[in-house]
Amino acid sequence: MFPSDLEIAQAATIQHIKIIAAKIGITEDDLQYYGKNKAKLPLHLIDDEKVKKAKLILVSAINPTPAGEGKTTVSIGLNEGLNKIGKKAIVVLREPSLGPVFGIKGGAAGGGYSQVIPMEDINLHFTGDFAAIEKANNLLAALIDNNLQNKEGNLNIDPRTIKWKRVMDMNDRSLRQITIGLGGTSNGIPREDGFNITPASEVMAILCMSKNIDDLKNRLGNIFVGFTFDKKPIYARDLKAHGAMALLLKDAIQPNLVQTLEGNPAILHGGPFANIAQGTNTILATKMGLSLGDYVVTEAGFGADLGAEKFMNIKCGYAGLAPNAIVLVATIRALRHHGGAKKEEYNTASIDKVAKGFENLEKHIENCKKFGITPVVALNHFPTDTAEELEFVQSKCAALGVKAVVSDGFSKGGDGTTDLAQAVIAVIESGVNHFKPLYDWNKTVEEKINTIATEIYGAAGVEYSSKARTQLKTIKTLGYDALPVCMAKTQKSLSDKETVVGRPTGFTIHVREFEFAAGAGFIIPILGDMMRMPGLPAVPASEHMDIDNDGKISGLS
């Protein structure tokens, strides 16, 4: 029986982090240790000249099934494969959120023999970055309510207009909409409030967009809070919150160094979700990897219609980066799903369902080409795949001018991904890729949304609720209409309805409302029924987790 991810991670021989650091030229003096197996990296290691010379490989995917299709596993496996063929490669990933860890999806440390370790630490509290983000977010929330309560320094904020929510890194649907300040005048001003999950916090987005401490403080100061009773906008800087918030993030701004199962360096930093935020690791972590290696493998959350689109239209714009290659992850299981297979049929071979489901992969291939990138397709291998199904997908991809390679990093580590690594290197060295963003930030908000909806999702058009149209006027009044757009949409479908799989056509995208992250630097249209605080499933993954007297953890995935 194949061992679990946790069993594989616990059986691994883990090297002291100073040995891993030495492989990429980092001295012990430059490490801020968090135990023997993980460390923070100082920002002075970033070298902009080296960043320009290194090659950036983005890993994304087709629209996933609820369990995910293995982007992180493929990213780590590809990194192992690149190192196997003699390339100096570093994988740069996001940090896991506790919401999915204890919910349904599991952690984000990879799987099988393509993992980053120490897996237990990474999937739990790690180096405390999420806690620091949560505290900085909630400090601002406390300062807002304190200002409402006290006469001294009162900014005359209208409580009905406050947009800032508290956060916690857990799935808890009961906190989406709450009332605070009850119980008398000593407990504050009663008002409606709510919680988002920590990865959806604008503080998380700001950390991922920041270039240094000064930029971090400036962005934190630009956080929009609400309006005064006389319609004046109020920002975090008006509450003098940004300095203390940055102080809480003084360590969190430094990228984290860990290792893969095969002893290769890995950098983890930041963790926004791609269905409700920008879904990529920090600019600082990506540039750190590009400064220390010749190739960086990084991953963007969920399907390419979300994470990859935001990576290229938002992150690359702010960071001045351009991907040299894109790897699109697909599984035969997911293609069966998009071809109409029910959950109990995911492991049942069906060339007809794979053929129908290929339409989803084909759309994502087309989308990558719109950015000037011809992708490589990684077929993340499962034991239930048949040779006929794999050959069908490879031939269909070849007809589109795309190489599709079976990736077996889950069961074989780097030995199972050398073919994928060679294919990615071949595409990079061919010179066929010339990255270009999809839209001009200076277009109107409606034009940018329409471009993403029609070009990337394949929609026929866009509809706005009356609430969204009113908020659009506010966005323009505040001067935010030249910001890029960060769509909040279900990851399960190209449309805004999670049950519509495959490649739908003729559908309409519905913009329910807007949020805007003035500090992070983007506008957030919320589509359909999308929520920024997830709920737990009927049987949470946490029910199967435990720890014994010797500190051995079980049930973590």
C-alpha cells in the first residue's frame, strides 16, 4: 500500500537548514533560524540584476475538482526534475491556510514524493506569518472601533460605511455577518461587522505586493476604511495605524526557506487564495528565488482562469516580471469530471468523458496563448489513468502545438519529472514565448472586467447588480478606476456558477458587488455567490487528526 503524504514526510531525512542555504550561496549569518529546519531570509539577498537573468516558470491548471489537481505537487516535482537534469532551480510557493487544512482540501506542501518539509510545521503555524497578518488586520479593526467610541481624535466615521472586516485563519461561516458592540456603552458602538478568512485580508495582499518596509507602510496607510458623515474618505493612515501594523509584520515580510524531500531549496511566502484574492506568493519571494537560482518554479492558485490570469495581469505588472514558461496541470480524473463524470466515476476509464472534458483544457491553452505563452501540459499521473486516455490527450495537445508530458512526481519524485523538466527547458530555449498582459490598466473598470469575462472565461457578457453599479461610481470618485481587476469567482467553473463544468458558452457573468484594495492596488468584483469566508464541510478533515504523547502527528494531509 502506498504510504500517506504524512508518512512519507515523517520518514524523510531532513537536513539542517544551513546546509540547504549553503547550496544557494547563503551564509549562516544571513539566516534567521526558526528551529533547525526552517529560516527567514533577509531582503538584502535580492539582486535585481540576477532577477533579470533568471527564468521564471509559472505552474497553473485547468478548473479543479474539489480535491484539487496537484499544482503544488507538480511544482515541487518539476523543481526536483530540473535539479536532476543539472539545472539550479528553486521552487517558490505560497504558505498553507489552516482553513483548507482542517476543512476539505488539505495542506499545501505537495504530495507523495514531491513535498516540501517539515510538512507538519508548514501546514500548521509555520513561522507565524499568517498570525502576524491576522494581528495587523485586527489591530486596524480595533483602532476603527476605538475611534468611534472616543471623543478625543474622533474622525467622525460613519459606522454604516466601514468596509474593513476582521479576519481569522479558519473556515467559520457563522462569522460572515455579525453584530458587535452590544452590552452597553462601555463595550463600544453597536454596528454590523463580519469576518473574512485571513488569506482574503487586504493585509495579506499588501504583503504579497510590497517591495520593502517603506512600500509596505505606504500600502498599509492607503487601506480604505470608510467615509465620514460628511462623505470624506478615511484611510488607515488617518488612524495612524500603518506604522504599528508594519511593526507586526517586520518578520513576516521576510521569505521563508525550507527544503524538498530531495534536499533542494524551497521558498514559501504569503498565501492569498486565487478565488477571492490574487492567489500568488509574494513579489519578494519570487525575486528572492530569481536572485538565488537560475530557474524559479512558482505556482498560481486554482485554475488558470483565476491564479494565472491574476499573476500575469496584476503581479507581473507591479513586480516588472514576465514568465518564461507556463505549465498547465491536468489530470485524467479532472478531465473525466469536466466531461460529465460523477464523483464516484472519477476513477473509471472513459475516453468519451475525457474527450468531452478536454474542452476545458483546450480553453486554458488558448488563454495562455493570449498572453504570448505556449504552455506545456503536465498530466499529473494517477494509477487509474489508462494509456488510451493519456495518448488521446497528448495527441489533442500536439494538434494545438502544445507538448503534453506525463508527470509522475507523486510516486517517483524528481525521477518521475525529468521528461517534464526537459520539455519546459526546450520551450524556454526555443524563444517562442513573448509575454504580454491581457489589458491596459488605464481602460475603464467595465472594459477590464469585460475583457477578462469574455476573453478568459468565454462569457457572452457581464451584468451588474444595482449595488455594484453604485459602488462603481464610488470607485471612480475615489480615483481607483485605473487599478487592475482581481476577480472573486468560483474556481470550479469557467463561469460564475460552480456546477457548470467543461467549457460553457453563451453565459453571463454577474457582478454582485465590489470591494477595493487600495493598499494592495486592485479592485475586487465579487461574482455570483462567492464568499470571502468559507465554511467547513459536513465531515471536516480535522476529525481525523491527532497527536500522541511523543508529539507524533496523525491525519494531516
